[in-house]
Amino acid sequence: SDEDICQTAEQEETAHLLLEQIQALGEPDASILIQKFYYHCNSGQIARMLHMNPAAVRTRCSRALKRLRKSLTDAGITL
């Protein structure tokens, strides 16, 4: 049906734009968000991967989410 095609295309475009916005945050913030929300890793696991302190991972994640929300809003993307 046409609805499925349109909905799928819209979801794919939104996912692509979201990934672009995440990558624009730079490292290590992009890696932290991807590991946390895509791979469901906890702060300790991410900290070991990125050679960081778990508290630093949590702080960077929180700040990166705030910046991501703002950049998505500025780009006219609502989730």
C-alpha cells in the first residue's frame, strides 16, 4: 500500500537526518550516544571502550543529548 511506502521513506529519512545530527556532535559524544541508545551499552561498558571514566561518560551523554535536542529542533525535526 502507498501508506507503508510513504511511512517507510519518512522513517528512513528521519533516521538518516538523526544520524547526521549525532555525527555532527563530534567524538566521543557521537560514539557515546550510539553505544548507549543503539547498542544499549551502559556507562561502564562505554567507558571501557572509550578509555574514559563512567561518570565522564554520563556527563558527556547528558550534555550531548541536550545539544542534539537543540540541533534537531533547529533543523525542524520532532521525534
